Amino acid sequence: MATADPANLVGCCGLYCNACGIRQEKIKIAVNNLRGIIAHYGFDKMMPELAKWEPSLKHYTEFDQVMNGLVKLFGDCPGCLQGGGDPSCKVRECVKKKGFRTCAECDEAATCEPLTPYRKGYKGLAPALQNIKQSGIGRYAREMQKKVGKGYSYLKESE
């Protein structure tokens, strides 16, 4: 997950990729933990028998395939600028079209339609864009990397 320049992990929207639960491999870790527990107790081998007591367990094979899909889709995100995230991200498309590095350079960021879900989902987005605008992307990235080093994650914003 490390990179030589933390600024390379600031997405077009202004979010810091290393603060993202997907980039932090939270899904991959959770799936691997669950699989480890299931295997430790041998539940994966007992599913047909266990399904007699809990009918939903007859779908274990499909569930295992879903876990594979989650890890495949969300297991290793390289970050926004390296092709990670939503392949059809409207924010990334807009920023590139306007010739910007981030939305912090755009005068319409506060009301931008493609940014709406990010503003709603990440309380710190508006201050982040302001920080980038005032202090520069490098300083913002270094500040965010320090926070991440102390355990910060965007997932914790919803707790």
C-alpha cells in the first residue's frame, strides 16, 4: 500500500486513497478472516449436514463464490490515479476533461453534480478540497498519510 509520493494517492475528487477501507483491504481481510474461522472449525466440510438444521446453509457454495467475487473486485485497489475505483467515475472524467488534477481547482466543486455522492458520503470532503486549494496537494497528502498512520479510515466517519 505504500507509495513514494503520498500525493499520488489523492484521488481526483480530493479523497485520500489510503484512507479508503477498500484500499486498506478491509474486505479482503474480512473475507480471509471469515474463511479462516469456517475452515478452523471444519464448517466448510460440514455444510450439507449443517444445512439440515439451518436451511440457508445449503447456499454455502454460492456464498463462497460471492466472497471470491468481493475479493476479486475489491481486494487490491491501486488507487484512483492508477486505475482503481469506479472505472466510469464521473468525477475523474470531469477533472480530466477540464485539465485539472483535483476538484479543488474547479470553482464549481461546491455544487458539482458528480461530486454530490462524495459530499454526502464523506463529511470531510469540502474541508479536504479547501485544504488542497490553500496548502497544496503535497501537504494535504502528507497530513492525510499521518492520520492514516494513526488508524484513520473513511469507514470510521460513519461510526
